[in-house]
Amino acid sequence: MDDLTALRNALNGADPAAGAAPAPEARHRARTDAIARLEESPAMSRPLWRRIPFLVGGAAAAALAVGAAALLPPADEPGGIPSAYAAPPEPIEVVGGDPVDGTDGLLALAGVTEDRGPAPGRGRVGFVSTSGTELVRLTANAGDDDPDETHGYRYVPYEWNEWTGPGGEHRSDDHPLPPLDKGGEEADHEAFLERGSESFEDTLHPALVWPEELPADPEGLEEVLAGLGEGPEDRSPAGIVNAVEFLYGTRPLAGPEEAAVQRVLAGLDGLEYLGTAADPLGREGELFSVEVEDEAAVTEFRFLFDAGDGTLLYRDSTLLSEDPEYGSAEDYGLSYPLTAAQVAYVWSGWVGEVGERP
């Protein structure tokens, strides 16, 4: 029996979230908060997943998030649209030769970026609008008596909107796009198939709230990134990259702030410049890559920056290998390298209140 089914059976019909499937961001926040609490216990010694995971690999994460956020159906979409199973996204095409060391190139770009002015908009609430595709892998059963465990996956194309206030007030609007393809057993994942556009509101854990002013120097910013989340600082490449991804998803950046991010990335071992590429929205930029390893996986992270002003246009992540203890692509009928996420940044700036659009 999968973790989510076991949890709901234990509630004996009193589950207030029966039939609801949490959005990826809600699962991320719930898992982070739950593990932050577990870290207070001497029994929790492994640092794995202290950071916000970029890939959800099973029903356990969903079970943690059942009561984590309130479901607020958007007023303009009362019926929602079906949650999408999608085929793996097409990789972006790169124009260039063999990869080269990217340190000098990204440092040079940071010099351009720091001359850019403040993030657009006015107010104290950060608004980030993105679109992209995310892989979710599910281990589940269809709810029969002692059924065989099954493994399914879905590539879900989304439009996301995120608001974050100065006190951690947070709203996430998720809009899955129409289905293209599927993998796994539909009966196992009916709740996900039935889920349409959703809005979630909650308050971020204080350890996930950025300071009102971010350091514009790379040393100061690295300290802030390493301190994200509960527990000891994590200055490992995986910890820094995961924090950078969370930063871009929740905070508009002025030119000097984004230049500091680029200088932090330029300091990572193995950073490569791959060439010029166009993101799924047709915007051209310079593509940089870094491969990092943690206890669970080896992952390649890529960042596409506008050459004119240094703005991040797009990022993606690809699993190169995994520790079988934490998951295996082969269980799901997939193989490595395995695309985990593609995200294009549509607009980032300041607004007056949570829910307000520019």
C-alpha cells in the first residue's frame, strides 16, 4: 500500500482533503517543513532533502502535504482543466562547439548584469511568473485488497504564478495544460488526473523567507543561500544550486543582486559554457551548465541568461544517475539522462499585494 493511501485509511473516512492532490510547490514546502521539524529530533541524522527538492519521487511527499495548504479554486476557472500527463519535453537546441570552462564567461556576463537597474514594478510583494514542464514519479496502487505496487510518471506542462510577501505570505497558482501523453496506471493516479487549476495560500517557514535586502557581493549572497532552510549551513554545490533555484522562483532580482548570483555560480567547480541557445519561448541567450552530486543523485543544472542584460530566461535539470536506495528511473520505464524540469521565466517584479498582477 502506498503512503498516501495508508494515511487516508488511517483517518477512517475523516480525511478533510479526500480527493485533493497537492500542487508541486505545496509538496515542496510541506516536505521541507516536515523535515525541518524532524531535524530537531536526534533520530534524524541524514541531511538529505533538507533543501527544497526539485523532483518529487513518490507518494510519501504527497502524504506529507495533504493538510499543508488550503485549496482555493480560481474564480475564473470554476471547473478547472484536467491535470496533464505529457510526453518528455524536447531539449532546447544549443549552437556551439564542445563545452568549455564557463567561469570567465559568466563573470564577464555578471559585469553586464550589475549595470541593470532594479526589478520592475512597485510594492513589497515579489511576483514571479513562469511556464514549463515538471516530472513527477509516483509509486502507488489502485486501492484494491493488497494490489501489486505500480510505478507511474507524468511530465506535466504548467503555467505557474508565485507571490511572496515580506513576512513569508505566499500564494501559488498552478495551471496544468491539456494532456499529451501518459505513463503508468491511470487508476493509481485518479486524484492527479482529476486535479485542475489550483491556488494555494500559506506562510513560508521563517527559514525560507529571504532578507528584505539581498547582498550584492558574492560572499554575502553565498552565506544567505547556504543558510536557507533549517539546520546547518549547506555550502555544497547541490545546496547552493537548489537555493538559487528557489531564489529565482520566489524573489525578483535587481541587476546587482543577479550579478552576485552569477558570481556565486561562477565559483562552482565544473561550471561549463555550452553555447548559445533559444528557450521554449524563443528567447536567445547564453547557456551555462554545472553537474552536482548529493546523496541521492548526480544532476546537471543548466541556466540560460540573456546576453544583453544578464536576466535569467530559462533553467532545466537532468538526472544523470541515482542511488537505487532513493529511486531508479528503470522502475518507471524511463532511462538516464532523465529530464526532471524545464522552467522558462516569463516575468518577475514587484507588486503591491499577494494576488496582484502587473
